[in-house]
Amino acid sequence: MEEILKISKLSVEYRSGDTVAKAVNGLNMTLYKGQAMGLVGESGAGKTTTALSVMGLLPDKIGYVTGGDIEYKGQSLLKMKEKELNTIRGGKISMVFANPLSSLNPVFTVGHQITMVLRQHRHMTEKEAHAEAAKFLKMVGIPEYRMEDYPHQFSGGMRQRVGIAAALVCSPEILIADEPTTALDVTIQAQILELMKDLQKTMDSSLLMITHNLGIIAELCQTVAIMYGGEIVEYGSVREVFENPMHWYTIGLLNAVPKLTGKRERLASIPGNVANAQMLPEGCKFHPRCGYCTKTCRTKQPEMICVNENHYVQCWERGGKAETKRPAKGGNQ
Amino acid sequence: MTEIKKENIIQSGATGQSTQKPLLRVEHLKEYFKIPGKGYLHAVDDITMEIMPNETLGLVGESGCGKSTVGNVLMRLLKPTGGKIFYEDKDVTKPSKKENLELTKKTQMVFQDPYSSLNPRKPIRSILSEPFKINKTAEGRELDDKVRKLAERVGLEPYVLDQYPHELDGGKRQMVGIARALAMQPKFIVCDEPVSALDVSVQATIINLLIDMQKEMGLSYLFISHDLSVVRHISDRVAVMYLGQIVEIAPTDTIFSNTLHPYSIALLSAVPKIDFEEQENRIVLTGDVPSPMNPKPGCRFAPRCWMACEECKNKDQELTQVEPGHFVACSRWKESREMELKLEREPANGGQNEPIL
């Protein structure tokens, strides 16, 4: 498979006055062509920061990439000039944001905002762009006559579909979706998910799906990366990771979610709080919340271990004895 | 709408306390909002339901279906347009000032957003002292003592009392919200999406806390949420709402294993599932929820329903009992189950927009 996006040892900091928050710490990740990958974690894990770094949209004079590289088809996005980046951003790599109300410009019509993307990247005439935009809006279920409407005239679900249409209109090779359905109802969410599934198939684009909803990952993605404290702590095929989770954080997450079938048991919550990016612990970042933490965990940074070819985990306790302890799959048994 | 007979409800009481009277009863509750120049918005349109002591009733539905309005009316934050509310068999639809104060002690609310429901200018100690001060039940050292015990009860460390809301994370703030609601030893709490703003691991903590408090204090909850797996986890009975009406109400296990109303079936099928064995073909409803402005007669779900016939579009549907404790407002419920199995992936027709796939 062709590597399309490669993030290596990426570190990102947010600086404000004297405080430094280490949001992403040496993150490695590779996205292949046509692949849908899920990025899961609690708020503050660094998911959105990773996405913003790829897009070159980190807040100016606050967010800094302090190390590592992001390569799109072998070209470093970080070393690229703003002008060059603008030819890729929105055209080859595009992003759907979590909140559709704040990511659309309230003073321009929806039609104008989508045609602008086409005129910028595909150098279309106004007429061509209009026709192309109408085609994409129709695909997401919005009739052509609504192109003259402003964002506030749409419902939440429709606004998000506009955001998706705008992101897809140039047939991007990589689509980054940052919690695209959290603001939406389940029925609208189902519409959007089906839409993304279909579009990904027909356009053979790669998808990076950021969410904390494990169900969405299970339905939409082939691979999943679990993020904690700005690192990927477990990575593998969705089936492998969800059915045989290795990292204690992943197990905690899976056990904390109430299920739709099976016996209703007391939920297992993960003790403590999400790692504070301003004061990251030594060693494994998860160790203060982990019930299986050893001496090594407290002092030394664990490395990614291969469980099998479809499954990698970053955990001292799991290292070497991967097969001995199969964690109970919570809630379902 | 048919009168829900009490014996039916009692049979359905998943709590098994069949001899008890309902703690809260709502009859033909209506809440209309007047929109100048447009008419009336039917937020809640003829709802009849009961909540038993020590029971959790889950209320699910899409945004805009009137879930929160029901909660707000029950908390007397809105005056109902029509219908009656009974608390322990006493009509409390139009309470006097004194009655209102008494009721406030017995019925409380936990809000969705723990960021906006706590006063940012007050330390937690002061927020938690308020209920005792308003009801003049404690002062001085006794007050301090009670506040500390209250915080301890929900699992807040004592140092939190001297912090301000902005210093706490979402989970801790929601614990403060719950503690405040518990201060006057209420019997009934409306939980309006109490966990939807929280991360999964924190969500689990708050759900466990709510369940523990219910066991400890014998509380009843009206648990409003759009997250079906959370509702299934916490509720004894579940009511599904669509455009201001209850379309299906049944004990939790029944409604999840023998779903009958087409809307409930679609809602359930829309939830992304973690277990690969459960993943099935999904019924994707087209369009958005229609406007609740001046609704036309007939089943409200008919425009989005794949089973709708002419009769559905013209005749109001009544909530009828199809098995003990299981009420459905659909005249074609017998067919819905079979049709769901046959449906596979043919998109549902109708709706206000064009089919999207």
C-alpha cells in the first residue's frame, strides 16, 4: 500500500507566558491510501492538535511544532512555505471540523463558501464552480436552491453536511474529520457516517477519523490508534484492538462505555484524571492511573512493542508476556 | 390518547414494587410556545406518564423533540399550557408560593452543562451552602458540617470546597451539580443529559454515582438523554419521544429486545455499535425532524416512516398497550418487526429532503 501521510516523532507545545503544555509528544503514525484510520482518546489527549499540525493550522504564536516531521507523499508539510501549503490544504488534504456553526463563515452564503474552494484550487470559472458545488451539495442531500442561504438558516445536521461537502468538493486524497458528529443526533449521525463510508469508497480517499465514540470507529475504520498524553499507546486493526485490547488504558476505555446488548453491569471507570499536559508524569504517561503499574513504568518511557503484525502496544507491563493475560472484555460477558 | 391505566403501569414497574403509588404522575401534559406571526410551537403535546418511587424513567429522542421541555415543566420552570401534574397524588400543576418551596425540596434537577449551571463567582462551598440557607435548615458550624458531608457523599475531596468552578474539570463540576441537587434529600430528580458533555471514563464515574445515590436515598430519576446505551444502562423503563409525543414506552429490556415503533427501531439502528457481531444493516432516516409548528393531524412520524400508509397520514395514533407494560403509538406495530427484518438496506422513503444515498 502507498504511504500517503507519514507523521514521525511529532512534538507540539502550546506556550503561553511561562507555562508550556506538551500536547503531542513524539507521535508516529502512517496513513495509507484508501485507508480509514480512527484516532481515539479523551479530551486533552492531543487528537485535535495532531490534526491541526497536519493542516498547518496551529494557533499562531501559541502552538509550536518542536520536533519531528509530517510528510505528505514524501514532501515535508512543515518545511513548506505558506503559499505552497495553500495549494495542498483544502484541495489535497481537507478537514471537517467539530462545530459546524463556527467553522462556516456566517456572512457568506453556503454556495459562495463552497465555490470559493473550487475557484481557489481548481481555478474554475464561477459558472463551473457553481455547477460542481451544486453536485456535491446534492450528494449530501441539500437541494441546489439552498445555495443562496446563509449558515444560520440551516439545521445543525445540514450545516455539518455543508462542511463535509466543502471538504470533499476537491476530491481530497486525505480527509481529516475531527469529531464530525458530536454535535448531532444519532439519526443525523447515521446519515453522515453512511455518507462518509460511501464517499471514501467511491473516491478511494484516506480518512483520519478523530472521535471519542468507539462505536463510530468500529463501524467506519479499518485501523485504530489510541492516544493518551500526546502519544499513541496502542495501534492496530480495529477488530484486533477492540477484541483483544492490550493497553490498560484501552481496556479501561472499552469497559467504561455502556453497551446496547448483554447484561447491564456496573461500569468500570478509569481512576484519576487525564494526564495534564503541563505536568506530564515521568515514564509511562498512564502510570498514575494504571492498576498494573510496575517500577519500570514510573521511571522509563515504554516503547512500542509488536503483539502481532496487526497490533502494536506501548506498555512495559505487557511487554514480553503479551499472550499470558487476556483481559476480560467488560460488560459483555 | 388513551388513558394509561394504573394497573398496567404497575405491571410494568420494573422495580417490582407493585403496591406502591406513583411518585409523580403527568396527565395530558401540553406545552405550547407562541411564536408571533407564526402560530404555536407544540413542544410537548399530550403526554401521560407515571414515575414510581425508586424508579428511573429514561426519556430519549432527537434534539427538538421536547425532552428537556418535559423536564422543565416537571421542575415548574415552565407553566404547562394544559394537562395536570400530580406529586404523590396531590395536584401540583399550579402550586402556591409555599407549595412551590416545599416541592423544590422534594424535586431537584441536574443540568446538562456543568460549565454554565454553576455560578462562576462563587466557591463550591458557597454553591453547596445555598440550598441549606434558602430553606433555613442549618447555619454556622452545622452548615459547614453538612456541606462537608454532602461533598464527601458524592466523592468530592474537601479541598474542592474552597475552589471555584473554573478550577474543576467537567466530571468534578457535575459532581458538584449532583451534590447541590441532593442537599435537601429530594425524592425526585430530573437529570437533563447529565453526562453528554463528559468524556467516557468520567461519564462512567457520574453514571455510577447516580446509581449509588439512588440506592442509598431511594430516589426516582427522569433521565433525559439522547445516548441510548447510557439510557439502557441506567433506566428501569424507557419512553421514546418524537415531536412532543411519546411513541413507545416499556420496561428497558423489553424496549431494547422487542422494539415495535418504527421510529424506535430506526433510532436504535442508528447507534454505532462496538461489537462486530451486532453490526447490521442500518435504517437511515432521511431528512431532519419536521418542524413542531402547528403540526398537522395524523402520525407525526409518517413523513419519515417507511411503513406509512394513507391512514397513518390522516389519523392520530394512540398509545395502546400491546403487551403488559409495553405501550406503542403505531397502528401497524405488528408489521414493523417483520418489515424491519426484510428492509435490509433499502433507504426509507419520504422525508422532507431528497434521499441522500
